[in-house]
Amino acid sequence: MSAAGPPQGAKAPWGGSAAHEVASVGARTYRGRFAPSPTGPLHAGSLVAALASWLDARAHGGQWLVRIEDVDLPRCIAGADQTILQQLAACGLIPDEAPVWQSQRSSLYQQALAPLISRQLAYPCACSRKDIEMALHAQGLDKPRHGELVYPGTCREGLHGKQGRAWRFRTDAGTATHWRDRRLGPQQQDVANEVGDFVLKRADGLFAYQLAVVVDDAAQGISHIVRGEDLTDNTARQMLLQQALAYPTPQYLHTPLVLAADGQKLSKQNGAQALDTRTPEATHTALNQAAQCLGLQPCGTRDNRGTALAAWVEQWRATLQSATT
């Protein structure tokens, strides 16, 4: 994936292409969402994404939803979903509708997969991860360090007598997907070349994240997606699915990442500490740090949570408005 040019518009990270932003919001009700995976409690990095998505919704006078993305059940930790909801509540980030859980929505994903199969936009795949590695190695294409395996299309024309294990989405070679990120500016990715035909339903019977998130965003009427920059790489795949399923494409804004001491993205995998919301003081500190990561001015220790959130909404709204002038 590559940027097609420098970001345009306001200097603040949420400025983006505001003229298009204002026009589209007027034509379509703003609905945003925060969609954490319950693989552990929220940490400093996930709070940045949560706060940014909430602020963007409030600044637009829109609705903000919470979706628990527990479609990958083996990775989920019992009780983590409730911990996340409690942490959000402690920070004053209350959804406008009851949260939904992906693990309860498999029938919707199957309904979306069926027409893709009937139109031959999805096909069965018999390949294991080892099979893919061996096929790429035979072509002289080894997996780059920390990189992903680009599916070589082994099962595109049939299973060759093998048993199908998963379902993949058929991508078109040589066709780049273009979009404008509200913070990062013009983006593009050639999914066929950089990712390959990607999984929609896994060998273990679980639906893949890419299909689940696209179906849920459409079903919930999500117009704006605000999430961490590490998820930018998913955007082109999701846009291809949106087009194939005749779903509207939301606007995207990918927020700055909080980095660990080693310079890598702060995550549960590298020991990120759980967000401390046990006291008002600790919660205020966490919110202030998240706001500063987003380029907002910190609020004083005497400001209560509601005052701080209201001030940040106004700062966010002012940046949106200034980008139109």
C-alpha cells in the first residue's frame, strides 16, 4: 500500500478534505463506531482510537456506536468485552445504541457470502499456510520479515481433487484501489499484487474479519470510520467487498499510533498495560494523554471529565470548520 500524495487540508490530524466531508455529512446521517476486539482490556493506544471516533461523531452531531469484534473467538478472553465497556463508560464514552457482538451475527455474514459464491467472486481454497509458503518459495517469493503471505492463486481455477478448507475473495490483477484518508491524504493499494485473493471464511468455520466488518458497517449504517493507522492496510480489501456487495463506502480517518519503547505499535502483544480507570484522577490522565496524541490541548486537573470532553469536541469541530475556509 502506498500514499498517492501528501495530506491536504488542515494541519491537525483530523482535518482531511473538509469540503467533501461537509457535503457528504449533510447528505447522509453521520454514524461512527468503535470496534474493539476483546483480546484484553483497552490500553493507551486503543483509547486514542476510541476517543477520536467519539469526538468525530460528537463534532458532527452524529451517533457513535460500539461493536465488540469477537469474530475470532479463539483469541478472545472471557470477560474482556465487559471490561472494555466498563473502561469506556469510565471515560465518558457512552454509545448511542446498545453494543453488538460479532459472534452473534454469523447468519448475516453467511447471507453476504452466498451471493459472492454464486457470482463466482468467492471460491473454495484447500491451501494450508504451509502450502502457500511452499508455493511462493517455488516461485522464488519468500515471505518478507514481519510481512504477510501473498496468496499465489493456487485454487483459483479449482481444487484439483483436494477438499476445500476456506473461501477466498477473487481479486483483479493490475487494478489499484484508490481512496482519500481524512488524515493521511490520497492512498492506493493493488490488492491482487500486495495481498492476493483474501479469506472470507476460514478453514475452522469462522468468518474472517474483512467480511464481518464490511457486513456490520453496512448493516449498522456506518458513514464514517475512525480507527488506528495500523488498520489502513485493510481499507482497500474492505472497499472491494463493499463494491461487490453494493454497499456504500464510508469515509476513513486513521489516527496516529501510540508507540512502545522499542518504536513498535503499542499493543497487547508487546505488553501494553491495561488502561487505568480505577479513579477519576487516573482516568483524567489517560484521557489527557489520548487527547494530546490527537493534537488536542490537554485539560487542567481541575476540569471534570465532562468539561474536558466538551472542550475537546469544540477543538475537533473548530478544526473541521477551519478546513473549509
